[in-house]
Amino acid sequence: MNLLMVTAGVPRPVGGANTRNFYVLKALSNTHEVSLLVLANPTEFNESGVLSPLHEFADSVQLISYKMPSRSKRLIQLLDTFRGR
């Protein structure tokens, strides 16, 4: 089966949600053909050796430069909680 995996941030073996995404990609690649679409800050792409492990598990890796909104994600979630969203 062909799968498209979309991540916010570069999957890597260490680092929170990115760690989970890395191991999900690794597991899916054992039985499926996986294409990876990464939305991340351009500085993440420039880090040495970050993308090479991904090519081992994904048939194709596409990078899209994306800057997170200026406010913190957690702050937005907290405010939405108070607003009843």
C-alpha cells in the first residue's frame, strides 16, 4: 500500500513528537511504500545529517518550509480552553 505521511517537524530518533513520528515512519516502511512530507522551519533542514536517515525509510521525502505562528502552541491551546473551544 502507498502511504503519505505528513509531519510538522523533521522526524528524528530523539525529541518528543518527532521521535514518535520517526518510529511510526520506520514501522510503516517495513510493510508499505511511504512518502514523507515534512513541514518545518528552514533551519531544521540545514542541520547536518538530519535527512539522511529519513531516506532509508521513505521512498520520497519532500520538504516544505513552514514557520510556526509567533505565539506558542501551548499558549494558544490554553486560551482556547478558557474560550470554550
